[in-house]
Amino acid sequence: MFILTTVSDLIQISPEDFSKFSAVALEDNINAKYANKVIQKVGLCIGFYDLLESSDGLIGHGTGLVNVNVKFRLIVFRPFKGEIVLGKITSATENGIKIGVEFFNDILVPPDLLLDGARFDRADQVWIWQNEEGSIFYFDVGEIVRFRVEMEEWHDQIPNAPPLADGTPAERKAPYSIIGSMQMAGLGPTSWWS
């Protein structure tokens, strides 16, 4: 679920940070630049892990910023395909079930990846599954579920998406999202399988 990835970048340290130790100033600026951000085809950056290399700082002309070339590792959230993950149902629509973990909410289980026989109840806005014996089970909002990671979706972000032909603003997609499934025994709400 979590990986370490190595990144090389130019980090700028402002004069306000000169009172800090160099390593602390670098870590603070790396976290400010990368933490809680998505790097395309890498994942959601959680935070700084360690510093591998750093160059001598060079003061930029006219700005007073110190430019340092650094090589460091980041902790990144990126579950692998087939991994079983625990999450919480945040909402349900006809398009599927939205799931969130503590720090990531762009997980969707579409209808075709739910258990066979699952259906959406429009009145209660909840997904329902009926097993072979006729027992009815609910995918209630707020329930802890197990799901299997099936696929990742990546979307480049542009500053302002151009409006559609009719003038309505274009829908912004999450830069990183996960498609999951609940088609195997043991998946779905954990309360079903205790």
C-alpha cells in the first residue's frame, strides 16, 4: 500500500528558514512542495522519508533564495493491483460505491464489480445484495469494507478546464483514483464475515 520513491529536485530555501538547521529546512520545504500531492504514475505523496544527497546551496540573484539540488525519498500511497484494502463507505449512487481511507477518498467500486445480484435501492440510496438463501445484506454508508484493488486511473490536471459547448464548466476529475471490486467471498462489509 505504501512505497518509497526516489526523487531529485531543486529545492529553494527562503531567508526566513536560515535560522533552521539545513536538513530541517530542506525537509520542511520538501514536505511543503510534495506532501498530500499526486505525482503522475507514482502515487499520492504522504511525506518526506530521508535525504540521500544534497548539493551546496547557491543564492539566487535578487531573490535571496538558496537553491539546493537534492535527492530524497518520499513515502507514497499506491496500493498494488490485487491488494486487499480496508476502507469506509462514504457514499453510494447508481454509479457504484465510493470508499475512503483516512487520507484518500477517490476509490470507486462500480456496479459490475460488486457481488452478483447486487442492486441499488433508490429510496434509501444504498446498495443491497441478496444471497442464494434469500438473506438481504446492505452496503451501509459509514460501514468498514474490504475491497480488492483492480485498476488505477490517472488524469492530468490543467489549471482551468475549458467550458463545455453549452457553457457549463467541465467536470474536474481526480488526478489519481482507484477502481476496486467486492466480488469475492470475504470482501464487502467486514460485519458480514465476522
